Amino acid sequence: MSLCCCSSSTAAGRGVLLPSLLLGRRHRPHHPLLNRRTTATVASSSAAAATTSSLSPPQQRQVTVFVDTLLEWNQRMNLTAVTNEAEVMTRHVADSLAMLPPLERAYRGRSTSAGGAIDGVSLIDVGSGAGLPGLILAVARPSWKFTLLESMRKRCTFLEHAVEAMELSNVDVVCDRAEKVGQSLDFREKYDIVAARAVAELKVLVEYCIPLVRIGGLFIAAKGHDPHEEVRNAEGAVRKLGGSMLELCNGIVSCF
């Protein structure tokens, strides 16, 4: 995963963290969460075990319910181009879980609470689509509070069904456009963390997302391969909106 993280000159500013999931690349995964195989066929059970090894058995069952629900609903609506369980595990679930370590590291580093506490964090997933990464992160961090923001009504119907099927009590679904929600007093500057995965070009995305980040909070965006030019093009918008870049790390997480 390529990670770009930015920081403000003051502790109160908003930070921007950008893990690149190398979308569109044909490279094989190189991450401990991913189950690597040289053969063309990967057993679904092996992929699931490798991907969710950090989760408890109940959490693993919730992930299984998500994958089954996603594939079932994908036959009726366009939720993902991935059509089998093993690929959903490695391309979607593992990518989502891989966002947690850099996200938590950056958030702890900026936390003003004693010891950098990270329980009770509020996170909004902008352009959630099929619930990625929001639903997977909600499984992994049950003490956090999640909002899935999606503008398409049919996808919101799927998200609401998935939340119920997965028995998640820490997730709300909001069906609206990000640019509208960012101007609402109910949402503006309300979230500790704002996340977006493969939603839009970064200079557009920051205009949607940074208004939702509380002062001292964090914005994390999963971008395509080699995001350096996109990051440079967005720097002006980030500064204008009161944010700043934190860091840039390199490494491969997944391929689409």
C-alpha cells in the first residue's frame, strides 16, 4: 500500500492520510493479510482464513455474512466487478482491513486524549458503495461508531440490509450526496475520521470529505497506483480547506 499522510503545522489542524490500494494493477498481493497463491485457483476457505486471521470467530462470521450478502445482491445490482468469494476476500475485505494500522497509528499520533485513546471513534465512510471499507472496519472495531454515506438509494438499501444481516449495532446508513452533507450542521466537522475508498480524484474528494472532519481529526483516502501526481494536484485544496498532508509510505496491498 502506498500511504501519504499529511500534517498541519498546529496540533488542532486536520490531517490527510492516503493509502494507495494500487487499483488497476496486475501485481500479486504482498501483504500479510492477503493469501498469496501461484496457482490460478485459490480456495475460498484458505483466502478467508488468511484475510480474517486477526479477527475473532464471531467477527469472522460477520465477514462471511457480508461476503455472502454482497455476492447474492450483486446478481441483481452492480455492487462490485468481483464475482467470487476468494476475490472478495482478498480484493475488498483485506484491502479494508489493511487501512486500519496506518489509520490508527496516525490517529493515535494526533489524539489529544490521555494515552492516545482510540475507543469510541466516530468514522464516516464517504461514497460507501458496497460498504467498503466501512462495514469491514465496523466489524473489526465494534467500539467505534460508523456512518456509511452513499448517494444511490438502491445501494443504501443493500447497506441497510447488510447491517441488519451482519447484526451490526455500531453502523448508521445515510442516503445523501457528500457535497450536501458537508454543508449540514448535523454532519459538518463532526467526525474523528473520514474515510473514502476509490471514490473520486483527490482534489475533488478533499472538498467532499475535509468539511466533515472535526478539528484535529483525520481524513484517509484509498487511491489508485502511483498517487504522487494526484497528491500534488490536491495540495492547494487541502490547505485551503484547513488540512495538511501527514506522510507518504510505499508498498503493495492489493490489485484490482
